[in-house]
Amino acid sequence: MAASKGNETVLELSGIQKSFGSLHVLKNMDLKVNKGDFIAIVGKSGCGKSTLLRMIAGLESPTAGGLYMNGKPVKGNSLAKIMFQDGRLLPWKTVEQNVGLGLKKGSHDKIASLLKRVGLMERAKDWPGVLSGGQRQRVALARALVHEPELLLLDEPLGALDALTRIEMHQLIEELWKEKQFTAILVTHDVEEAVALANRVIVIEEGRIALHQSINLPYPRQREHPIFIKSVSRI
Ligand code: ADP
Ligand code: MG
């Protein structure tokens, strides 16, 4: 069935519950994510955000309920790619080798074009250890996107970066989202970040969706950010 963009369900969570022993982290979650959505999931530390993303990535199973991608149950080989706060680059591999992990031989052009797109072409042969935190997250983003994932999962990817670098990264993520037309789920405790990037914001409280809000502001949003305006006006 050919569905138009915006109505096609990429991911469906139905009655998701997740417990670790007697700890009931997620109590009942229903959510439909449409193709092209940029969803932000906001909640306090420990509310189950990473657990939820791991389940969507097929790295963990729910205690009850179902997760479906394109109508099929999510398994270990999920079509989603996840990007973590600490980037999880392999320190013994160069930047381009990190981006090429899991790709076939002969993917050099693909790797090069993404490295160029995230502004790190000149750093291709460097070790991750010599890069700044922001550059490492650019590599992590390139490594996730090189697989052309249907769904990009972002687990507090900018949480360890300074405010200005975060705003630069917001711009890059927004541009790539528009260019490559993937669907994204961002987990963050930063409400401003959620509003800067997402078209729907979901707040998790006590294991449930406490608020589900559409954001109808036009892009780009982060250039209106007071910190950004302040820093630019000083230049
Ligand atoms: P968040 O990402 O929102 O900060 P997490 O999803 O990491 O929260 O964790 C939610 C809760 O589940 C926390 O209390 C955490 O300690 C617990 N938890 C997460 N993974 C495990 C696990 N594998 N075993 C036991 N408890 C876990
Ligand atoms: Mg987490």
C-alpha cells in the first residue's frame, strides 16, 4: 500500500511495558511515529528514555506490549540506527574507519561524502582521541547516517557538549534531516533542544506519556536562540 509521506507509520509502540525486577520503568506506552517525523522524548534522568530507545533499536525486549517497524515486529536486526551521548567511537580506528564500520568494501565514496557533509573531510585519517567532543559527535552522526537508516535514534547525543557547539549541531542535524529525509527520535532532558528540533514533543513521567505536543514553529528555530544571537552579536 502506497501511503503519502506524513501518514505512513514507520514505528508503532503498543502497550509497551518494561520492568527490571520489581522496578517498573515503563508502565504503558502507545505511540505512532510517521515517516519524516522528528520526535523528541523528554523526561527526567532515570525515567526510561534510553531503555525505550534500546527497545526500538532491537537491543532489548519489552516486558509486555509490541513494537512494530513498518508493520513488522522489531527484532535484533532493527532498521533503526542509534547514536549515543558518548559517541562510542572505536579509539583504535581512524575517523573514516569508524564511519565505515559494518559497510562493505568499496564504500569509500559514501564515507567520504558524509565526512565532507559533516565538515570533517580533513580529519578522515585522524584518531577519534585527537578530536573535540563536537567533532567526535559529528563522526558518530556520520557513522549512523552512512547506513541510510529509516529511523535515526539519538540518545542525548549533545548532552556532553557546550552550548554553542550544541547549537551548531542542531543546525547540522536539522539540515541533514531535511536533506536525507529520515525519521528521527531524539531523547533529551533539554526541553529547548526538543523544541529546536522536533515536530512532536513527548514528555514521559512515571512510566507514561504525560504530554504529547505538536510544535508548529517554522525552521530554523535555533538561530533565534538567545545564546546564539548573543554570541553572533559579539563577533
Ligand atoms: P534514562 O535514559 O531516562 O535516564 P534509563 O532508561 O537509562 O533512563 O533507565 C531507567 C531506569 O531503569 C533506571 O532506574 C535504571 O537504573 C534502570 N535500568 C536500566 N537498565 C537496566 C538494567 N539493564 N538492569 C536494571 N535496571 C536497569
Ligand atoms: Mg539515558
